[in-house]
Amino acid sequence: MIQLILGVCLLSDPNVCKDVPLNISDTMTPMQCLLSSQTEAAKWKDENKDWRVARITCGRLGRYARI
């Protein structure tokens, strides 16, 4: 199982960064994760105006804690 992980940083303080795991689908393949990554990152950014997306990766489901 794969999940999308966004590395995000605060716009007001670029030194404050965190990983944000997004569980889009329980049956996502690595290729599907890569293909949907920019769209999902843009949706997340629209809902979180104080943050910027610095990195987008795909990883094993459950590897990152939700913050």
C-alpha cells in the first residue's frame, strides 16, 4: 500500500517544516501515486494557505505519522 507524503514548510518561517501524509486510496499503486501527486498537492495547498509544498514523495502506507 502506498501513500502520498508532502514535505511542507511555513511561509512565515521556512525553517518550520513537516511531512504530511495523505491517504488518497487504499489500493493506490506507486505509479498512480506519482500521477496524482501534483493534483493532490495543489488541493492540499488550497486548503492550507500558510504552508508551501517543498517536496512530494510516495511511500509505504503507515510509515509516516499523521501530524
